[in-house]
Amino acid sequence: MTGIGHNGGPSMEAGYGFRKLAWKKARRSLLPALPLEVVRVRVARARRLGLPYQTYATIRATAGRDIVAFLFSGNSLGLTARRIEMPEVEAGRLDGLSGAAARLGAVYHAPADVLAVNGARLEAAGPAPQMTASWRNTRETLRGLIREEGLPLDGVVLVPATSIEAEWCATAGLAGSVPAERFFAPAP
């Protein structure tokens, strides 16, 4: 029985399919209809960056621009207190990015030493924010490194290895983040 305020439409009770249908229609209307050639170009770009298309498309849609650079933490590059040279897996993955996107490192070692040992695998390196650094200091340290290279913040993707480093993405206002274990994982 209908009462005051009822619009005579279908029931919205659980189990009724109208709500699901309405939400599907609304979501479909929000999705962009891209020409097939644009999708092909973007799939090729994702492949060139070594990212799954879904990850690439999500970052691109969220940031509103293409990925122009990756910012790696020293930990994600496999650098340790006793090792300043990248392990083979990380070095090979960065070699594969050559020409596709800029490669930056926020490292805990002296940046000049990291660049000297790792050759042309990184275009630039700067000091990583210390764990005890304030939010503002962390933001300015990371943004300074990116701006020195003339790169837009919303075109840079962070590759962190720890949860503290993962927070750098929001702190610096970067395009997105791909965890190191996923970024350096062998292609399926």
C-alpha cells in the first residue's frame, strides 16, 4: 500500500533489481567513450612503461595527464647501507624504461654517489626525506627534486618499498603510486 510521499515508482527494497539497473546505467554514462585508436595507443604506452593497462589507465584518469616520470625510493631500488649499486632485477627494469619516462631516485645515500655508480639508469637523484622529517619538509624535499628536473608533479608516479614511503605520494601531490614489489615483479 502506498502512502503520502510515495512517487509510485518501483520498490527500492533489497533484492529488487531496479537499484542495480539504475546504478549500472548511471555508471555507464560517466565512462568516457574513447575511440579504438586512442585505446590502442594507450595500451602500447602502458606496455612501454611496463605497467598493466588497468593501472596505467587508472593513474592517467586520476591525474588527468600521462605518466612522464617515476620517482623511486632508495629502498625500492634495492639500495642498502652496504650496497649502493642496484641489483640486476631493478637495474634491468630501469634500463627498460629508458626513453619512456624519466627515472628519479630519492635515496638515503649521497645522491652523487648513487648516480656515479648506477650510470644512466637514473636521470636524477636527491636526498630522501628522513623518517623524522615533518610533513612540510617531506613535501618540499620531494617536490624540489621533481621541479629541478622541470617535471609536473601530477605526471610523476611514486614507486615506494615501505608504508612510510608510500605516504610520499599524497604528501607531495604526485599522480599515483605503484608498490615496488608490483613494479619490479616479473611480467606474467
